[in-house]
Amino acid sequence: MSNQNLPTHQPEDRDDEMKQRIAEERLFQASVSFKLTSIATAAFATVSLVGAGLLLSGNLSEGALTAASGAVPTVYCFKLAKDANDRLDRIFAELSD
């Protein structure tokens, strides 16, 4: 078997390929994060409106609990998106060195 038919990859080529993959992954994650955050924001708004309705109807404890619990999905989605982007930034910085 001859080595002439095997592709040769230089380290620079692999780094460039990895940087391209990271850039594509960041774009994908940004898109998914935007969609999840939009859904979480809509859920938060809906739950908050229900909580406001309960507060106005005199069910103070249920309204406060409902309004407070609406923020959980939004905060969690923001944290997931930030963590994923931070990991990719670290990898990209390591490849850039």
C-alpha cells in the first residue's frame, strides 16, 4: 500500500478546520440559544400574567409563587447559553495561541 494516495494534513490545516468547526458550532448554539430564550421569555410572560391575575384576585401567596417561578426557565436558558459559549471561547483561544 502506497502512502501517495493518503491525504496529508498539516497542523495549520487542522487548526483552521477546527476553528471553522468552532465558528459553525457557535453560530448553531447562538441560534438555538436565541430560540430557547424566546420560548422561555414567552413562558415567563405567560406565567407572570397568571401570577398577576392571582395577585389581583386575592390569592397573594399563589400569585407570588407563580410569578417567581416564571423566571426560572429564563435564567436557566441564559446560563446554559453562556456556559456553552464560554467553553467554545476557551477552545478557540487555545487554538489561536
